[in-house]
Amino acid sequence: MALRRDVGKYSLVSTRAPETDAAPGDRTPSARKGVWLAIVVAICWLMISSWAGPLAGQLSQVQENDNAAFLPSSAESTLVAEEQAQFADSTAIPLLVVVSKPDGGQFTAADQQAIGELIQQIPDLQVPDGDPVSAYLDPVPLIPIPSEDGDAVLINVAVNGDRGSALLDNGEIAFLGIVDVIREAATAYPDLQVNVTGPGGFLADLIEVFGAIDTTLLIATALVVAIILIFVYRSPFLWLIPLIAAGIALSTASALVYILADNDVVVLNGQSQGILTVLVFGAGTDYSLLLVSRYREELHRHRLHTTAIRRALRGTVEPIVASGATTSIGLMCLLLSELNSNKSTGPVAAIGIVAAVIVMLTFLPALLSIPSFVLPILAFLVPTIIGLAIGFLVDVPFTPFLAAGGLFAAVTIVGWIVFGIARVKGKGPFTRERFPSGSWAFWPRTPRFGQEDIKMSGLWAKIAGSVGRRPRVTWIATALVLLFLAGFSTTLKADGVATSESFVNAEEVDSVIGQEILVENFAAGLGSETLITANADAAVDVLEAVEATEGIDSVVWQTDLPPGAPGQMMAEPTVVDGRVLLLATLTAPPDSDEAEVLIGELREDLAGIPGADARVGGPTAVAYDIDQANLRDRNVIIPLVLFVISIILIILLRSLVAPLLLIGTVILSFFATLGACAIAFNHIFNFPGADASFPLFAFVFLVALGVDYNIFLMTRVREESKTIGTRPGILRGLTVTGGVITSAGIVLAATFLVLGVLPLVALRQVGFAVALGVLIDAFIVRTTLVPALAYDIGRKVWWPSALARAEQPTDQPESQPVA
């Protein structure tokens, strides 16, 4: 590489001639060895996927979506739950069946009779592939509780926690089957509005949403990635190679996570599984874009595609491994969270990243070496995808399309064999000169040996020249724009979202509708009682303190009589190991901010009763403890992630200045993203707020993934700086990686936006934030801010390494366009 005077300015031109590593049509022993190695690697990964696929398909069966399972054993609400279990054989899952009139009017005599019939019918309902509903219930009578005005009736169906959590023959949780048959039975009474709500109803609807991860989210993610890859590569073949590799990475990671979750090593929830899907597809595709881009470069310099793929691997293995290590280690910092849900998200996502790195550095190069391998797959997919698309519009059988796919694949294999024989003989139109091995997958934009790489004189060369002409103006202007957006981050409301507000389509969710009717006609906390345990000696004092607390509708002892039975209010409390249990009904909805404030006040009041050792638990207390744990996690994990990533960057770049510069830009980008999210959430989407875990998840993913683009850029800049100097190296690094980084940003942003197909506020917010932050990183921070800052600093950006003292090309002007 050399500097050349060009119209009073410098251009960077390649002085390295293409390497003549073989004559046209030659196949050296090394090339043949590379092809056979690729075939072995591909077969090994296909064998791994055949093992991993069935396990990955069962991943949703090991989810834990109960909030109580997220808290540590030391949390006060967890301790209360353990004590509550001693007062009963099994913890019940309350299903609250709320009956009202569709028009809000009074019940008629016929309606009263219908309600009675429904109550009698519920125990006898048959759960599909299971037993009657009565086999899963606690021995508590189904007693209708009318509202004061008589406009609604509440029926508490207490599902036994152990039996309700068992799996049916069809693999579904029995609890979900119970909810489904009750809702189906209610349709037989058109004059009544019957809704299933309460903790059990909300849990059933959440599990139903997360069940779509196995199908809806996976299909949507794969489709989005395929469309973007087709647009990026403009090839009918090349897009399928990274997509297949990403699918193999996801199935492998999902199988490993299934084994860990099934053996209680990690707690998997629906959010973690959704993030795993989009993260593996997004990050894996990013790594593939970097490798394929470098492979395209090397094909201009090497005649043999096996040599080109080796050189491409040598040039990209460091940034890909460093990127994967940075992201996975940053995610593993979530292990220090107090919440089991966060703890599981860390290793689950890290496993996905590690799987993506390994697959993209082994299976992807193998497929690039033998791209013909994907042709039968492509031939099979075309008719099957057409069949699926038609099936969404009209009712047609899918089997003929599937058979056509198999037939097309078989014909393609035969054609592949004939084509290969013709190429080996070197006769006719199918010669290696006309169809070069490996590189034909880029058709119609096939890179040719000895030709100039068009990207060295394209759009990114012009952008690099612009950055080089006015570096200080560029980075100051960019920083001011980001600071302006960051100013709105203080308006982000991230103090939690009520369960009833966590669905985007709340007006269509049965449990949400039922909760609204329950709040209108009963004490809002009915069926979701707050649990209080205390020493028996101070039980009366605790009872009086709870009754005197504003916001408590009623409070009763836990007795030997079933709930609602006559005489329960006068019965003696049950005493277990010197402890008693009280059940308090709140006047506010149990998932509201008012209820959580009341929990904090109640704990403070009861702590002042001598000898009571009182504890407050229940659904509202669980939500309160989760919010408190999220606040603690922010203060602990965010600084740790910054420290860990800084150390990795220092080791990678062998510098102190460059890592500090990069970390500073990442932090600025993060706060700018929060500010933009605040504007969008408050004024465009009108979200009720953000989950308390939102800032932590947004930070971990944005910083870990944003640093990826820093690594892609700066490792190439350092490589070029060793040869041509720092400032020319910055411009050349920006030129050759600009297209890759922006394409990677688009892919990653699109995959996280796919989380929006799930109707949950929390996942849509995380998906939107990560997508927006990645686009800011790829198109603004890595395109202008970082290169302009580094260019302005010059070779001191590598201090204290030897590169900071290396001799630089003399007489460098402000502008250095790259050619």
C-alpha cells in the first residue's frame, strides 16, 4: 500500500498485485484438501443439528413465567411463599371467573339459573388429553360471590399447584387446558359475559403469548433476515448460506439451553427465549456479513477460493472472536442480578452468542467453500414457501407443495452431479474459468481475480473523504445531536408496568377485560390477597395494625375452614411452628403503583411491632420486590459491564486512549437512545411506562452489541495503520467496513424489531430500543463520530502502544479520500 499525490491531496492505492496462487482450472493438493475439509465440517454440523433440532423444539416446555420464580430465596415475598406452603398441601393457582352482563345490566332469573349451571358444570369439564377439571382442583367449594350492586358474580376456582402444573399427554400444561375448557364452556351462555382473570388468568394469557415464540417469532425473524440478505447481496443464492448457518446456530444454542433448563441449572422464561432467537439470528448474520465481505475482497486477490476463504478467516477471526467474547462476557454480568429471570437471560443469550461465533467460523466457511451444498435446499424451499404463502390466503393442502419441494431437490442433486462431472472434464460451457469454484455464489456480482474492488471507489470512499476533510466539525456536530437526544432520557418512565397494562392488545385479552370488571364491582385485590406471616404471640397486634392500614379492604386469618365458609371470620387461626398466616384484600388493583406503595408502608409499620417478626408477601409484594431488585441491579451491573468491556478493548487494541474513546461514544449513544425512546414511548406509542428492567436490558444489549461495530471498525483500522499510517488507515478502515457495519446494523435492528410481533409491551420496548440504538451506532456513531474523533487525535489514539510512536507518512493534508 502506498501514498500518492493526487490533485494536491493524497489517495490510498493498493500497490500489492493479485497473487497468482494457481493457474486457471488448476486444483492444487491444498485446494482439494480444503474442499474435503469443508465437506467434513458441513457433515459434522448437519449431524449436530439433527440431534439439536428435536430438543430445540421442546424449549418452550421448560419455561418458567411465574414472577415468584424470578426472585431470590432471600426476598421477603419468597420467604412468605415458603411459609404459606406449610399451611396447605399445595399452593393454589387462583382462577377468578367473573360473570357479568354484556350490557352491564342486572341479572335476570334465567341468568341466575345459567350461572348456577356453569358452576355445576366446571368440575365436570373434560380437559383435552387429561382428566376432568375436578381432578386438578383443591377441595374448596365453588361459591358464587355477588357484588354489592348485583351486577357481577365472582367464582374462585382454586387449581392445585402441583396437579395444575403437570403435563398432559399432548405436552400442554394442565393448567392451560383448564382455562381453555372454562372459556369454551362459557360460550354456551350468550346472554352472559364470562371472563377468566386473576393471577391464574394472567399467567395463562402470558404463556399463550410466549408459546408463539416457537413458530411466529422464528418464522418472522428468518423471513426478515432473508429479505435483508437478498437486498444486501443481490444474489439468488448467497443469502441462503448465512441464513442456514444462523439456523444451525440457533438450534444448537436452543438445545443446550433446553438441557440446562430441564436440569434446573438456569430458569428460562418467555422473554429469554424470544431474545435468544433474535440475538442468534442478528449477531450470527452480523458475523457472516463481516466474513463474506472479507471473502469478497480476497477473491479479487486470489484465484483459488479455498485460499481466499483462508485469508478471509485469518483477517476476521480476531474481530469476530473479540466481538463474541465482549458481548457474551457483558451478558454474563447479568449473573450478578438478584432476579433469576435476569440471571437466566445472561447465560442463555451468552450461549447463543458463543454458538453463533463457532458456527460462523466453521460451518459458514465450509458452506462458502462448497456453495453448491445449498442448491438442493433452495430448490426444496421455493415450492414449500409458495405453498405456505398460498395457505395463508386460501385453504389448500400443503402436501403437494411439500412433494414438489422434494422432487425439485432431487432433480437439483442430479443436475449438481452432472454439472460437477462436466467441470472436472473441463469440456463444454461448464468450465472452471466460466464458473469459478466458490465465487459463483455471488452471481450476478461475481468477484473476479485481478479486478479492482468497486467498494474502494464507491459511496463509503466519499464518506471517508468527507470525514477526513473536516474531522473536528464532524465529530462536534454529531456529538451535539446525540447530546440533544440524551437530554430527553430523564423523561423516560421506567418504574414498572402493571400486569393488566403489559399487553399491547389489552382490549382483546380475556384476563385484562375480566380484571377491569372485577375492579368495577369488587374490592380490586379480591383473589390476589396480600399474605402476612407473623409469630402467633403477636398475631392480634399484627391483625389490628393491618386493619388500621389505609388501603386494606379486609383481613382474615388462615383457618382450618375453607375460604368463604360460614364461621371463618370467628374461627381460631391455624398455627404452624408458632406462626400464623393472614390474608389481606387491598382496595387498589394488586398490580397498581398504589398497591406497591402500600406494601412498602405495610412492611415498615409491621417491622415496628415487638416480637412479631412479620413478613409481607403475595402477588403485589412479589412485584414490589422485583422492582426493588431491578433498581439494585442497575447500580451494580451497569458499571461492571463498562469495566469488563473496557478491559477487553484495552487488550484487543493494545491502547488506553482508543478504548476510552470508544466507551465514551457507546455511553453517549446509549443515553441518546434512551432519550429517543422516551419521546417515542410517551408521545407516539403512548405506552403506560416501561418495565423497571428496561434500562438494564437496553444498556446491556446496546453496549455489548454496539461495541461489536467499534471492534469491526477499529481492528481493521489498526491493521491498516501498521502499513499506511494512522490517519490514512482510519479512512481506509472506514471505507472497507462501512458497508458491512451498516448492513449488519440493519440486520440486527430488523431482527430485534421482530419482537414486536409478540403483543407484550416489555418485549416491544426492548426490541424498539435495541433496534434504534443499533441503527444510531451503525449509521451515526461508527460512521462519523468515532472515525472523526480518531482522525482528529491522530496516532496518539494508540497510546501507549508502539503504534503511537510509529513513523507516519509526512505532509498529510486534511483530506485523504480513499480509492
